[in-house]
Amino acid sequence: MSLSRDEATNVARVLTESLPYIQRFTSRTIVIKFGGNAMVDPQLFETFARDVVLMKLVGMNPVIVHGGGPQIGELLGRLKIKSEFVDGMRVTDAPTMDVVEMVLGASVNKEIVDCIHRNGGRAVGLTGKDGELLKARKLQLDSAGEAPQDIGLVGEVTSVDTQVLKMLGDSDFIPVIAPIAGGADGKTYNINADLVAGKIAEVLHAEKLMLLTNVAGLLDQGGDVLTGLSTKEVDRLIADGVIRGGMLPKIRCAVDAVKQGVMSAHIIDGRVPHAALLEIFTDEGIGTLICNKR
């Protein structure tokens, strides 16, 4: 199908605009947390896979960490296992952990890998348990001066073995990581995918941490997207109660990553086709940008 002159001109403009970003981010690591609607909408799923393949082809090193909340919730519902959340974290008892490991480590992970392959890329699916890529310990949630809340087999990352990730980054392969890990106590832990993505971005000294979500970005009380925020400004928004609920883990891991040397963190709307490319390759960007302002 031939393009009209206006369409061809627009394509040329987009390519020209993206060139400096391609040059800037060649050989840089981009850690992307893939989740939300983009994982359950087949068209968005395919679009995301194509975008990641393109990033790899132009010289970037994308690392994918995925969630799977809707898929886990659906299977738990069929098994009549109740879902409960505290501060955006899924309370995880032993039966729930069995479901989490099956869904994240098997079906969802392999589906992402297969989709990347269908779109011309090469991917390797991993869980945090493979080769002890991730090590974890039980997460303790503070409760305003009270005893920490016990939310079961929910963990936090204590270490990341970067050897495999660096080897894949230097090759044609794209790592696709499920956020489950073993602890020194021999137990398997369910870890929030945002937190895993943030920790991996830190240890790889990533250029960008990108967290796909189901909203336009971090919103103020009037519903407008906030962007160009410093870590201090975000800390203030948390203290003032503007950021709360399920957005808290996402924001905290973004801020922590930037404080630990990641150049920028982005919370972007995964419901928008090509959201990751729009954030990387355009002047306007999309969603909420957090960085250390100078």
C-alpha cells in the first residue's frame, strides 16, 4: 500500500526525530516492567513485543520484567482462592504461591518469549530462581508504629547476579524475567514486579527504568499528569498523601532506582500503543518522568 505525500512526510519526520535518541541510547540498558492492560490485550501485547525487538535491533539492551496480576487473579478465582491486597501487594499464602509460580514462571513468561520470537526477536525466559539470578527475603510491611504486617510469602530482592544479564545484553537475546525468587530459608517468594525491575535497573546502571501501568502516569489531585519530577518532589507528594494505594510501590521503586544511579524512571500508560517507543524516541515523551534534577 502506497503512502500519500503527507503520510510519507510524517513517517520521515518521525524517523528523523528518533535518530538522536537512537544514537544516544545505543548500548544502553533499558529495563521495562511489562504489565497491566498491555498483557491482556492481544494487540497491545504484539505491539509491545515488536517495540522491544526494534529496540534491540537499533542497539539498545532491553531487559523485560513482567507481572501477571490479572492472570493470577483469574486462576485463583477459578480455584476459589480468595485474593487479598495490602499496600498494592498480594497477600501470598502457600496455595497462592503455587499459583503465582505456575502462572508467572510458566505460562506468562513463555507467552512473552514466544511473542518476541514471532516478531523477529530472540528472547530467553527466566525466573529469579534460575541460576539464583535473584535472591530474596521475606518482606516486612511497616504499620505506622505497630507490629509489621505479615503478608505471607511476599519477598524483597536482596541481591541480583548480573552475570547472566550482562551476557545476554552483549548478545542478540532479550531477557524476560518472572519476579519470583528463592530465599536463604529455602522458601520461594512472590515479589512485586515493579520492585524487581527497579532493583535490576539499579545493579545494571540502566539508562532508563520504564514501568507500564493502566493510567496515564502519576496524577495530581485534579487528574492531570505530573512529569519532570525530582526525587525530592516525589518524596513530598508521598508525605502529603497525593500518592497512595497501589501506586506507592511503583513510585517508591522508581524513586529508589533514580537515587541509586538510574538516569531516569518513567511511569507510562501501557494502554497506549507503542508507549515504550513514544517515551524513548520522541521529544514529547509520554507519562511521568522522574529524575535527579541538577
